[in-house]
Amino acid sequence: MAPQMSGHDDRATEAARQFIAALPHCRALGMEVEAAGGGSVTMSMPWSEALVGDPRTGVIHGGAISALMDTCGGAAVMSHPTGALTTATMDLRIDYMRAAEPRQRITARAICHHVTRSVAFVRAEACDEASDKGPVAVANGAFTLERASGE
């Protein structure tokens, strides 16, 4: 399990779990929320043979990692104290740093670091269990931000 983040909040974690439970692709990929709160979320996804991009190597496909990072970024926006009601990805740039180690869980951490009236900016990192090798991928994204009227 990922280490607890500062700003971890049981209510935010449960809200993030409900957010991803409502998305069929998250369930299909086996995504789980580890912790959430204060605009930060940690999520993970188990290795699965169904997610392998190259059967010769057993390495998980980059598209699955992309989906995890995108979802983690959206959940970070939803957990931000500004109180987003909904969000959608506007832009997401992912840099793949190295292949993930075969048969290892992927963990993504996203932080919503800046919020304007209608856009939230997020940084994310995905790592496998070989964290001493550095991240598998890093991302920067912009997400729409819809709040309750009058906010």
C-alpha cells in the first residue's frame, strides 16, 4: 500500500472511491483508491495479463497506465478543497520514462496544484514496485472545474 499523504481525509477517500466506482473502465482495470484529500490522490492498479502490451515481455500497456494517471488526476481535482462538482480532462501530457516491471502493481499519485475559476492543473507520477528505478511515467494536465452555482 502507498504511504499516507499529508491531507489524507477519510471522507475524501470514500468520495474518490465512489467517483471511480461509477466509471466502468476503472472497474475493468481494477483501479483502487489508496488515499485522497486536500487535492491529492493515490490510486493503484494491479498487473493483469489482460493489460499486457507485449506478450514477450509481460509489460503492462502504456494505455492502461495513461488511464490510471488520467483518472487519478480527475480524482485529485474532485478532492481539492475548492469543491468541484464535476471535472473532465481538457489536456493531459504523459511522458513515459521507462517500461514498468512485469507483474508489478502500478501506483499513481496526483496533486491538484493550481485552481482557477474554471480550470484545475494537476501533476501526476506513476511508479511500479521498483520505485528505486524512478517513475514509469509523469504527467501534467488541465481539467475542467465545475462548482456549485455562486461559488
